[in-house]
Amino acid sequence: MHSYGGQVGTNACTGLSISARAAAGKPVGVSHLIYVAAFAQSPGKGMVDKVREFDHEQYMDMAFDFAADKTVLPRDPSYLIGATPGLTQEEVDAYTAAMVKTRWNGNCMYGPIEACAWRKKGIKVAYLVATKDACVPEIYQRSMIEGMEKEGVKVGVWEVESGHCPAFTNSEDVVKALGEIVGAKGKDAAAPATTAAAAIVSTGVGEGE
């Protein structure tokens, strides 16, 4: 789950763990919640609540172009993306052009979630922190990890030195981290595992209680 997708997944995946589905006589289910610079809020809170927590709401208009109907576009996609190591300018231009092609519903930023999958037992939780993110700053990401841990949820934490779109700018590092998360099978790492390229650090995969 990435960015706002964390809010959607947190809400929508509740009750869909492998164990819950099996108990209902249904095949397959959700084994992991993997947040990638994403919002992991609790019921009654949405994206903007995290922004307000850090008194940053006044800066939203600097980052996003809100129309009268609350549809929105990023003002400067390249700023959100950040550094693009190993990518051609053509690739970057195509990606940023897609980001401003269609306006999306900005009201979703203000809507609170109603359910919380990361609280449910049977689903492992991991978070990939984008340490150079200008859209969901690292302090937001760390506070959401802390919030889950305060509720007794074990969160596996990985890091990648990237802006808001690591799947685009640091795809190999993200793939490696995802492989480590899924491959860990819920076991704690004996010691942090670090990749040479992007210092993605593993502290083990946690599971909701």
C-alpha cells in the first residue's frame, strides 16, 4: 500500500486475514499489510488528521492544487518524486505527466477510516519508510509506526533513501525489501539486514494482535 492507499487498505482489509477467511470456509486471504510511505491511521482518523497533528495543514495548498470541487493535482510532481537515480529524463517526464493527467477526489484526504486491519491478529505488518519523502514526511511515517507499536502491534521496519515514489525511483530496492518482508515469514531478524545500495534496514516483520 502506498500513500493514500494505506488508508484504503487499512480500512478494506479488515476481516480478510488468512485465518479469518479460513474460519469462514473461504480460500486465501491477506497475509501481510505492507505500508510504503503510506498512511496507517486508526478508526476515526484520516490523512489530514496526521497533517494537523504536526500543524502542517497550511502547507497543503503549496503541495496540491485544490479546485473548488475539491478535486486535486500535485503542483510539482518532480518535487514529490525527489531524486531519480538510474532513470532517464524520458522516464521521469512520462511518470510525472501521468501524475497530473487526471484530477482526483481530494475529499478522500479528509475522510476518516472506520475499520483497522493492522489491529487484527493473523496479519503481519511491515512499513517501508521513504526517508526523503516530501509528501508524507519521515516524521509522519515514524509516528504512524509508533502509534501501531503503542497498541501492541509488532511492526517490521525497512528504510529506503527515496522521495515519495520509491517503487518508481528505487524499484530494485523496494523489490528487495518486499522479498525480505515476505520471506521473513513473521520471524524477527537476528540482526538488521542492510542492502548495499539503499540501506534498506530490516527489523523483522510484525503481526497485529
